[in-house]
Amino acid sequence: MSVVHVSEEQLHEKLEKCIAGERLLIEHEGSRFSARIQHVGLFGVKVIPETEIKNSHRTPGDVEGVTVPYEEILELEVKGVVYSRLSDD
């Protein structure tokens, strides 16, 4: 898997073109978690945390997502390429 370092603006542009199901790395209130895109909106992305997907016993479509602002999204994975705002430090 290759990693491409991008700015927050470049990542936002990539997110605008995404469809449901793409993987994200999110940092919210000091915690990082991975999630899948449910819907890309004007002010943020509605996601379903992967832990919710793994632990759900509901039928598809019944899992309610949460909206996270664009600033909290650190990485986007599309077709084996990770677009990351994280530095290699």
C-alpha cells in the first residue's frame, strides 16, 4: 500500500469525490479511530466507525453514522492508496 502525503485542502478535495465505503482515519477529542464513509456533506463526512460495523447485529442500513468535520480526518484510503495529512516524524 502506498502513502501519499497531502495538505488538509488536498485531502478535502479527494473526499469530495468519494463514495460510501471508503476508509478514513479520524482523530476526535484526542482519540483516533477508523471509519467508513456513509455520506460526504458540505460541512463534514457522515461515517460509521469500524467498531460499530464489526459489533453490529442489525441489518445493513440500520447502523446510524456520525458526522465529523473535515478537520478531524487524517487519512483517506482509496484503491490501495492512503492519502495522509500525518507527517513521518
